[in-house]
Amino acid sequence: MDYDFSFFLVMATFVTGVVWGGYCLYLKYVHQPYPVDSEPLLVEYARSFFPVVLIVLLLRSFLVEPFRIPSGSMMPTLLVGDFILVNKFTYGIRLPVLNDKVIEMSEPERGDIVVFRFPKQPTVDYIKRVIGLPGDRIAYFDKKLYVNGQPIPQVSLGRYQGVGQGANMTGAERLEEDLTGVKHSILISPGVPTVEDVFVVPKGQYFVMGDNRDNSNDSRYWGTVPEANLVGKAFFIWMNWDWQNNGIAFDRIGTILK
């Protein structure tokens, strides 16, 4: 997304709360009972919407936040049209809009699928997999991944058959990658050039990559993700809608991400 929905929720909560609360204080000041049946239209709307936007703000800021997958950079793990839930408190509790961490929790682990604010454009959210932790040495050569000098095992699963808006990936090689205990599928497109280099992850930063290795704009191209940019950990697919794949993909619903 390219706008701050959290800011909108905070402002909506503030405005409706001020209107409703101000009206209640006014009635108390003039010693009048609350006239539910004859309150001003603006106050009626504020009274109705305030608890709704407050609950949405609290849930979205501190518990879970929904996202829709717009691209194929995380195929085959995540498909275009997947609707996912992101745990907002796994990596610490942050204030909405300000994004300041107020409660420390756990830190990202290698293999986590994370949503983060794109360092080059913080109003845009990205989703990738954590490959390198602070201090790690990451190498990528001949489309193979190395972490701290150790090659990451890959087992071929054959050719991938894409569907819907991901049909263009049909024919790519699908492999199972064991990222130091986290097994997941990746896609490799033979013949497509890629960045080959060695990267050292700075303190307080994370190296991330998409599972669709040759079709992902990730840390190989623009650098690492600061800890402060982390939004949360993706953990669940609750819906999939791809109009090019007959609408709802019921087999995707309820998938636990790993």
C-alpha cells in the first residue's frame, strides 16, 4: 500500500472521540440528560463509529493485520491473491503511526516470513523471507545460497505448474530448500540472470529474499532491512481470490505459513 492506513485510523478515532466526548461534556456542563433520540446527526455518527474504529485500531496495531499479496515474488509459498494475517506483536509492540517500540518481544529468526516497510519507500509494505541475521555472511552464486560459508541444501521437486496470475512461472524449477531447519519451496528460472555477490548483514539489520528467487526485488538489489522497519510475521492464509484462477481457491484457505 502507498498510504498510511494507521494514520487514518488514529485520526478517525481521535475525531469521533472528541466529537462524542465533547458533546457529553457539554451536556454535563449545562446539566442536561443525554438525549439519545434527539442528538445532532454529527454526534450520532461519532457515537456509532468511535467504538468500531477504536477496536479496529487496537486489533490492527497490536494483534494482527491483514494483507493481500499483490505480486509473485514469494511464489510458490504465497500466490497472487492470497490474503494473509500478520502477527503484529511477535517482534515487539509498536505505537501506531510513530512505529516506536514500547515492549520488547522476540527477534526474527532465519526462515521467518516477514512484512516490513520498504527502506527505500517506507510507505510501501514488502513481504520476504529472512535469510540473514545480524552478523551473518550471505553469499549467492550460481543461484545457490550460502550462509556463513555453509551451502544451503536444495532438493529438486520438478517443474512448477503455475495457476492464475502466476501462470507465467510455469516451467520454473521448484526446489525444497532447508534453511538451517526451515524447509520451504523456492522457484528458480533457468537462464534468467541474477545478482551474485557476498553480503555481510550489519548489526540491527536483516537480509531478506523472495522465494521466487529470479523474480524478487529483495536485499540482493537494495540492501538490508532495519529492525525498526519490521511490521510483523506472516503466519496464516485466510482467503485467496484470483480472478484469473476461477475466483476463490478454497485449497489455499487455512494454510499455515512456514
